[in-house]
Amino acid sequence: MSKHRRVCDGRIGLAVVASVLWAVTPSAAQDGAKPAGKQIPHEIHQKSSVPGRADIPNAEVAKQLRGIAPPPIATPLEKLPLPQMRLPNGFRAEVYVSGIANARTIRLTERGTLFVSNRVLDKVYAVVDRNGKRETKVIASGLDRPNGLAFHNGTLYIAEGTRIIKFEKIEDNLDKPPQPVVVYSDLPNTSSHGWRYIGIGPDGKLYINVGAPCNICEPLQGTAQIRRLNLDGTGAEPFALGVRNSVGFDWHPANKQLYFTDNGRDWLSEDLPEDELNRVTARGQHFGFPYCHQGDFTDREMGWGRSCDEFVKPVAKLGPHSAALGMRFYTGRMFPQQYRGGIFIARHGSWNRTKKIGGDVVYAALNRDGSVRSVKPFLTGFLQNNDWIGRPVDVEVMRDGSLLVSDDFAGAVYRISYGAPRTASR
Amino acid sequence: MIASGTRIKRGLLIAAALVLLATPGMTQSVAERLAPCLACHGENGTSTMPEVPSLGAQPAYFLLIQLFMFRERLRNVEPMTSMLKGVSDDDLRRMAEAIAKLPAPKADETPLSPDRATRVRELVAQHRCNFCHSGDYSGQENVPRLAGQREDYLIKALRGYKDNTRRGYDAQMADVVEPLTDAEFAEFAHYLARIN
């Protein structure tokens, strides 16, 4: 290994000489003489892995199946997709803050500070509102996929890929945050589904998702679950099992049950399975992954010998590949009656689907018993000609009842309000 | 074997390249800025140096993301992180656009083993490399071109995703390599390096 390195380092050195002298690069000598071999023509038309769709691997359609990466640079304010956004009558959208590339999880404090996290980038921000004037500060950088945020009694918790850290009294120290303290680090280091989502439950415990380290597999011990632990990192225990990857959960304000979104597997088909909204009524329930999807069909590889009846079924299906992420019970009073007591859910939008869906915020209305009555679109317009112009990730209810929505594609947070225009917050 | 004296020189020379890059006054054209880069990566889009990737015809968005990641040390590999330190967003964009216009790399001319090619086609059908990297492996948007890339670099990249030393910008390749073995990486690399 080290020998090998040295050789190539030396060559790199030579190359730089060349560059400095404005000369040509060294020859390909190190590759040795290249025998002129007979070229076997590259076969463009490969076998399809999609039954019945010989066109898939190479047609334009196949290209639509890839994941679209969120830009590392935020969309400038004047180019944000406000004009394209659609809301039910009486609602309006405005930009709450722009210029935060890859804006992911959002958490508001009672004082009105908004914390914003990253997933593919490395920062956590605080947005401070002074009478409608907003200032954005980076409070932590160099973090490893710091997607998860929770705020509790003055302390900000950040979940990185392999640990949870905390900043105490953060709001008094936004300009010079103290050194973070590590709370918990018993998390697997996986790239696949290796980012976290956290929340603090009505029981005062910290809940965290530990996603399956794959698209579909028999999950490693301790993965494909939502765990809970004490705020000091002790007492970790699995809370919900068979969860492929949950990147959003919240507790019912009345019955205190945990509801969570879960992203279904990929590469099965355009329309199956759908993402799930689940409800945990008892600790230790199993929600089906990898054996059963969307509560009603067994996996084509992992599901043999299993039955969906072994598992807890979702309370709602949220659309195939729709990437349902952040969700919040609406506890505000600004919105009309029909939007109270239910859940706003951000659907980040599909990859692995030729005709994109999602990229919106939907509203799930609940029945008295906590079951779901309907799921309807609320904020739409981010999907134009099968391309994203924005992608909602998380939602948060402001004190005045307006709704904040983060967008990791455009790098912004929007505020949705109802009724006569008022300025944000107070 | 190259002596370690060269290694010391390498440090100095990278420093010299950095000085060149950081020449004050924005009069430096993109071409001038890229000259030190292409000394390593190959002026005509094809790298001739071990484990240094060819950059020709890479999609501009992929390049922008990788350059951004080097600058922010999200992809922390020397000399790339030092080379891009402090470069503005706009300059990253210009460099990415200029590099994308370089000619596609020349495929390795040593013979493609028909057996290995068959195995790779079977693996591709299973793992759908072509869906994202496109049917001719020319890449698209955030997904890199693989056709004609250096064999040693392809192996290095795949191993990096597998052992987490290269964390991609997003997790797409992590899911892909999860079920793959080192022997299969070698097969992919052999094949991809030899197609145009």
C-alpha cells in the first residue's frame, strides 16, 4: 500500500513540474507499452433487469430513474420558485430565509430562533429574527451528515451519521457556540441510510432512526429501527422495528402516540411500494421491512414464507417513491378548522420513478381514533415538466400558527400563512 | 521506484501550482487556471497518471459538485483540497464548465476480455449501473462518466465507496456497492476502462 502510494506520489510530483514549466505532461510511459488489442465493440443494448421493459436500460426513460442531487449552492432569492407554488385558497407563501444550501431539518425555539440542518453538506445554521429582519449564522460546521435536530430546555441536539452531540444554552451563545458534548455514539457507520432524524418525545426521551444500511436486505443487528434513549445517552432500546428509513416523526398531541413516515424500497416498480405513515401503539411493534411493504404485499426476494399479517400495517400510504420525510401535527390556530389536528407531511419527491411524484406538502386529516381520514395535497408546484425546482424536506409550526417549510433543493425556508398578510412571527 | 526525494519536491511543486492558481488579479483566464490541473489530469481529457482520474467529458454538474466537495473538505483528498481552497463558487462553476468541454478520455487499448465483458453485462443487468451512468456510460448531470476512465482509478473509487473512505455527495453509490465484492469491482473496472 505505502509502496504503491509512493510511486504514484512521485509521478504526481513530476506532473506538477510540468505544469509549472508550462510544458507538456509526462508521457504515458508508466502505463507500459500498449499492445494494440482487438477492440470488442461495446454492446449498447444490454439485457433489461425490468421484466417486460426491454427499453428500460438505455432509453431516455431509464435516465429518469436516477437520483437528483441537491445543488451544493443555494438558489438566489430572486430565483426562488415562489411564483410557481400553489396553495389552497386563502393561503400565501413567502420566503422566510434563503441562501442556506441543502436546508433540511428545521427546529423553532420558543424564542423564535430557527435551526436549520444539512444532509449532504456539513453545517447547522441558526436564523435569528429581529422584528422581521433575519440574520443567518453558521453555528457548527465540519459535521458528518448533521441531518437530525432537536431542541429541548435550551439545548440543541444534533444527530450526525454516527453520533449525537449537544450544545447547551445555545441561544445565549449563537456567535460563539461552546464546544459540543457527545451524548451518544453507538450508531453504525453506513453510507446507505446513514443520516439521522431525531425528536424528543412526551416521555422526555430522545428518539432516533437507524435506517437499514441498504435498499433491501436482511438488516444488520440494530438497524431498520427507531430507537429511544435518555437525554444523557443511557438506556438505549429499540422502540419500533422493521422501519426501513424514517426521516420524520412526531407525537399525537392528545394520545401521545408516535407517528412516523417510512420510505419504501426502490427498484421494484414504478408504482410499488408506497411510502408509509405509521403509528406506534406499543413499544417493539414491527412494521414489516424487509418482508412486507405498505402493509399488504410481501417482498419479491425477502418475503417468501412471511405474511403481512405478522406486521403492523401503515395508517396511510403516501405514494410510491414519494420520499415522505418531515411531518408535524398542526397545533396552531391560524389555519381553518379543516387543517387542525391533522398532520402536515413534506414529501421530498421521487427518484427511481420515470414520472416524478411528490415534491410537495400534503395534509393528512385524522379521525378521532387516530386513524387517517384523507391525505390531500397542500403545497405544490415544485415539480415542473418532470423536473424539480424545489423539494420540501421538513415542516414546523410557528407560534402564530403559520407553517415553515424547508427546501433542500433551492436552499430556502418558506412561510405559509392564512388570511390577511401579516409579517412573520410576532 | 521513485525515491522519496521526489516526494519532497512534490510538496514544493504543489505549492508552486497553488501560487499559480492564487495569482492575484482576476485577469487569469479559466484556461490559465486549469493548466496546473491538467498537468495531472491530462490536457486532452485523458489522464496518464496512476490513480489520477481522467476528466474529459465529465458532466459539468458532477464536476461542480466534486470541486465544491474538495473545497469544503467533504471529499478530503490531497492535493485536491489544497488546490481548491478558497476558490469562489463562480470560479468553481467556470472551471467545471471548461473541464466538461475537454474531449472524452481515450479508452484503454489493451484487449477487453470477452469473458469479463459478459460477466459485467450480467452484473449491470442486476445492479443497473447503466440506469444512472446512462447506457453508454457517458454520465449525466450529477452522475459521472465511467467510459474510458482509468482502470486503477475506477477500482479505487469503488473500494472507497465500499469501505466508506469516499463518501459520495449523496448515498446513491453506497446502496450500489453494498452487495458487491472486490472481485466484481475489478471486473467493472476492466470493462469500463476499455469502452469509448
